[in-house]
Amino acid sequence: MTKIDIVSGFLGAGKTTLIKKLLKEALADTKVVLIENEFGEIGIDGGFLKEAGIEIKEMNSGCICCSLVGDFGASLKEVLDTYAPDRILIEPSGVGKLSDVMKAVQDVVSEAQVELNSAVAVVDASKCKMYIKNFGEFFINQIEHAGTVVLSRTGKISEEKLKVCVDLIREHNSKAKIITTPWEQLDGNDILETIEGAKDLEAELMAEVMAHGHGHPHDGEECGHGHHHDGEECGHSHHHDGEECGHGHHHDGEECGHGHHHDGEECGHSHPHEEHHYGEEDGEGHGHGPDCTCGCHDHDHHHHHADEVFTSWGMETPAVYTEEDIRSILEALENESEYGFVLRAKGMVPAGDGTWVYFDYVPGESNVREGKPEYTGKFCVIGSKLKEGNLEKLFRK
């Protein structure tokens, strides 16, 4: 199956520069064909790419997404038959509509062994506002249909102007990944992974939660909130080796102190609860009588998946944070009444001096360290009854 990636972008945004970076740093060992269209002009970048050993099918008699839509299918099939590539990069005209190019590819997908792998819009961050105002129809179409928006020239503008650019893009596309980090700080592999959706922080955290039952990434060591995962007693909730735990779950057919039973009998309660007082015996904190509204009587613990029990909140931002900023945020997450029960949090943000701050958090324990640049700053929080408005205020700068 041949992957097709569309790299769109307005005139002069940096499409060819991005393609060169991907070819050199991420696709050097991949059999790639580049399909170019320069809106009726000679493909000025063809010479460089041919020298790099990349085969090119130049279609310069018109716009790929306009007059050449009919010919595009035949041309694409010719490329597939002639070169049998692993991947095809399509660099459409800068004034083409991304939606038209995507439709042209989709029309061929059913007839050939190809898949539309990604659709990218390259945006010059320094001209974003001006282009939206003056060339809205074409420019906005590229943004609206992109799975990833790659901002160019971000290192040459102020943090405030970069934020305005990101906010403008978000008005037209709320889901796309936006690469805000200057390209020279990123490896081509990082960019390609982002484009292909491999770098999904929320999915990564939720997978950890599901893998660890309720998401505490510890291996036999006690964490600051009392969780233990190697058969010894924990101070707060989860126990996995047939012994009773101080707060909640029991997993070997015996009843536990908080009403959980895991061997065919009814589970009295299965969710972490806002404002439940840790370490208290039943009756001193949350009551589970017939009038309880927490939902604890509505579920069978055996059938719960972590993504059903817990919710997630996250955001992406190009804003700069110091290590002290992050430590202060993590300390605040301990306030359950303010932010909900935060089970896991993770993120990476630029520090403004070329370095990046990474963090991991579980209740009572956090790790803050230096890490490599990411495509943009991002946070993700997973927990129960999260107060998303308060979390956004806490994290946003």
C-alpha cells in the first residue's frame, strides 16, 4: 500500500523547504515519488529534487486541483505502475484548494493500492493574519482541511504574534496539530511522526492508564499518594494481590474496606470521587446510601474501561514556561476541590531559552526535567470529574 501525503501551503510559505527536510532526515531510506504542480509554470525545484535521486512527475500545464483533476488519476496510476513507490508526496499549487486535492486523491484510492496518509498545510506565521484577510477563500480552505498545520518562520516573530497566529488558525480548525517550534530545532522524523498522528499525548496517557488499571505508573515503589503496585498495601485505593487495602479495591474474592468486590459479587463503588477525604474510613467521607448520586450503583466494576471511567483535558500552546511555573502548576493539581481528581498529567513546553521543560505527574509525586524540543508545547490531564475551566485557567499563559 502506497502512502500519499499532501503538502499544501500558500505561495512562499516554505512547502519545498519542508519537503527537502523530510526527504533528507525522515525519508532517506524510503522510495518516494514527488508530484509537483507549479500552476502552469516550469517546476523550478525539479532540478534539486532530481539530483537528490527523487523521481518527479511534473504536471505544469495547469492546476492539479482545477483543470488537471481529470488527468490526475491517470498520472497517479502511471506513477504507481512505473515506480511502485512506498510513498508519494504531492506538492500542489500554492493557490490551490486543499479540499480539491484531497478529493482528487480519494477518487483514485478505490481504484489503486494507495491511501491518503496525511494532509498538511504550511503557513508562514509572520504573514498568517494578512493572508487570511486578503486571500481568505484559498488560504482558509488549506487550514480547514489540514490534519497538521506546520508554521514556518516562527523563530522570527514575537511570542505574542505567534499566539495570534495560532488563535486565528484555531478559529478555522480546532483539531489539527499545529507545529509552532522552529524547524531547525526539530528533526525531520519528529515532524513526520507529528504529521502521521503518532505523537498523540492524550492517547499515550490513556494507554498508560488502561495498562496500569487506574493509571499509576509505578513498579513496586510507593508513590507520594499512597499507591503501591507490587502486592503490598496502599494507602489510598488500589491493591492487587489478595490483601485488603486501606481505601478501596480488593481483587481476590474477599470484601474490601470500601465495598469493592471483584469475584462475581457487586461492587459498591468504583470511581475516585471529588472531595473524598483520603485515608478516612467508610462513613467519614463520601456516603453511598440509597440517595447517593455519584453513580456508584449504576456500574459493574468488571466492565469498566479506563476511557469510560476517566475523562481527559488537554491543550497545545506555543507559550513559554519556566521550571518554576510548571512546579507551581503541579502543586496546584493536588487541590481536588478546585480541579477534580487528577490521576495523571504530562506535558512538554518551551522554556524560552532554547530548552524545553518536560513533566510527569501522579497525585503526590511529580517529575520535572529538561527534554528535547517538540512540535509545540502541550499538556494532557486525565482524571475523574475534572474541572476543565479551572484547569485551562491554571495552565494557560
